[in-house]
Amino acid sequence: MADPRFFDRLGPLSLQEIAALSGAAISDSGQGGHQVSSAVPIREGTPGALSYADNALALGDGSLQGVAVIVTDALANTAAGLGAIILTHSAPRTAFARALAALAAPRSAASTQRIHETAEIAPDAVIAATASIGPDARIADRVRIGPGSVIGPGCHIGAGTIIGANVTVLCSDIGADCNILSGAVIGEAGFGIAVSDSGTIDIPHMGQVEIADKVTIGANSCVDRGLFGPTRIGEGTKIDNLCHIGHNCTVGRNVVMAAYGGISGSCVIEDGVMMGGRVGTHDHITLHAGARIGGNSAVGRNVPAGETWLGSPAQPIENEMRQIAALRRLMRATRKKK
């Protein structure tokens, strides 16, 4: 569940309260008083928590003993057989989003103090006069924080890290000797939505960001916190300006990502991957260690270790170059016929 350094816990909630908030129906009216105090991904199966599943694949086959689960009517019997306490809704993701907002919320950084009295600031840290440091934040030795930057509640900035101007850091632990360039946003909520009859609903993101040592995040780039758990960036990784790392991604060590790149949620970018400018990925895919992705590529499936891919959709570079050559031959032949 949400790290208390970054989030206030608002629960517990009874199933009756969850039903009222979400519009879900309780399958067994005798369980209306059952309480949940946290929310977790369905596969964690934590007793006393709330989760959801909107298809059989997501539901899985592991034990859900003591977990309150919002499912469709079609999945209710299967979920009950796994030990779950059942609530039903035609759109479980939507119902879950409505309930989640009542279980936890990001800690407020609002304060009349520019540097909150509970923040821990190393004596040799340099903080610009217009920067703001939230409650319980920890700023280590030799850190420099530029004008207009905001370090949110509970965040940790490691020794020797440089935070540029107008940077926002929320729900994050940043390692030593990192370089976060001006305008970057670390730890904001990711792009998670649920669709309801009344429109779209933002799903609260209750995770965090973990950035290892010697990482560079370029100007105006964004690293989203996880929906649950962390978004991770490994040691020595270099991310250019105007890039986006989606929620719950795991980026390995010494990854290089050129400008305008976008990594969709829950991707795994293994050690040593290199991406040219304007590379984009589908969600839930893996770029295996040492892969190379050419500029302007759109990657829709896993890329094997050490291979170089190019194109939109991306494919092994040999295949892409053959297709380009064949197209050029066809064009030349067409011109000759004219």
C-alpha cells in the first residue's frame, strides 16, 4: 500500500462504504461490515485489502483469501472460489478508482514555511531562496537545489545531486550524484484512467519513484510514480530532454534515451539499452539488455537482447532495410513504365 512518507492513509472503509462510494454491489449482505485498510494489485492477494479484476487473466488463480475484490458478475463465482470477498460492478476498474481515492491521498505540501521545520537539510546543501522543501524531506550533503524547485513531503535527495530550476520532485527517492535538469517533474501521477457512463475518471497513483545513483534526467522530462509500487531508474542511466517514463516502468543501468522518447507504463528497459530520438513503446513490453532502437521507431513488442530494431512498427533493422530497398526498387520500376 501507499508509503506513509508520501501518502496519508484515510481508511479503513467498510464494504458498505465502498459500495456507496463506487456503486458496486456486495454479493453477501452479511459481509457489509468487513473492513479494508489498503488497496493492492490483484496478484498480491493481501488479506484486508481491496483490489479489482475485469477479466479472467487479471484475476489469475492464486489465493484471494480475505481480499475484497471488485469483479464483473461473470467473474464472481471464480473469484469466490479463490477465497475473495466479492463486490460486483459492470466496470470494476471504475469502481475501484472511486474507492481508492477514499483510502489514501498524497500528503499536502502546502505550508507557510518555505523549508518545513521537519525537513532534514545537510549543513552544506545549497538551496535557492525561492525553492520549497516539504515536511519530512531529507536533503543530503552537497545537494544543490535551484530556484523555484519543489521537493515534496518525505522525499530524499542523495548526496551530491543537483536539482535544476523549477523542478518538481514528489513521492520520490533520488540517489547520489544525480543531475535533474530544469523543468523536470519526478513522481507526479501517471496516466491511468477508468471509463464510466459519466465520462473518464483518473485513477489515483499510490506508488513512488526510485532513482539510483549517477542518473541524469533531462530538462522538461517526466518520470511518473507507480500506480502501486515504484517506477525505477537504474544507476548511470541518461535520459535526454523532453522524455517521458510512464508509471511502473523499470529502467535498468546505463540506459541511454535520446530526446522526445516515450516509454509507456509497466515496461522493462534492461541494462545497456540505447534509444534514438522520438522512440515510443507500447505498454507492458521488454527491451532486453543491450538492445538498440533507431530514431523515430514505434516499438510494439519485446526486443531480444543485443538486437538493433528500426521502423514503425519497429522490427529487426535487416528486415526494415530490405523493405526500404524493395520499396525504392518498386518506385524506380514504376517511373520507368511511365
